[in-house]
Amino acid sequence: EVQLVESGGGLVQPGGSLRLSCATSGFISSNYGMSWIRQAPGKGLEWVARITSGSATTYADSVKGRFTISRDAPKNTVYLQMNSLKPEDTAVYYCNFNPWWGQGTQVTVSS
């Protein structure tokens, strides 16, 4: 059974950092592309970042230069390092391996 479990969200001040984790099970996540997707309050889903099976990475323009997606293959875990956080980054962040989703982790950026 495929499972994705996010963690690492929380409340952070503008300019701060957080690292989100997505622990995967039921498949070898390093063999597949994985994405982070977020949903801000009252808004639709927004793709944030993707890492391919070859570890190539792509980012939404809104986070480029501030966020970094990575993976630890032995741990079957995908990360999202978020730096220079802004209030507009406030959202529920989801790990995605189509068609599976995690439960999400809340990130709130506020002073």
C-alpha cells in the first residue's frame, strides 16, 4: 500500500525557514518523480516543485531560488527546504505521487 506522510510544518516568521519531509512507503520513491503541491486558504492547488527519478528538479517561479526539493533514497523520503519564507507561502503543503497524496502539513508564515 502506497503511503505518503508529510511532516515539518508550523508557524514561522517572515524570512524564516522550514524543512518539510515526506516519508513514503509501499514503493521505492527514488524510482519515480515526486512533487510538492500547496493550497493556500481559499485558493486552488498550486504546484511548487518536482524531483525526477534522476534527481532533476524544477520549481514554480514563485518559489524559485528560495525552495529546494531533494530526496534521501535510503530513507525513502523527499524533502522541501523552504528559506526566505513570505506570508504568501502560507498554505497546506502536500506530497504527491500520482495518484496518491499525503494528508498535508500546514505552513503558516506570520509575524
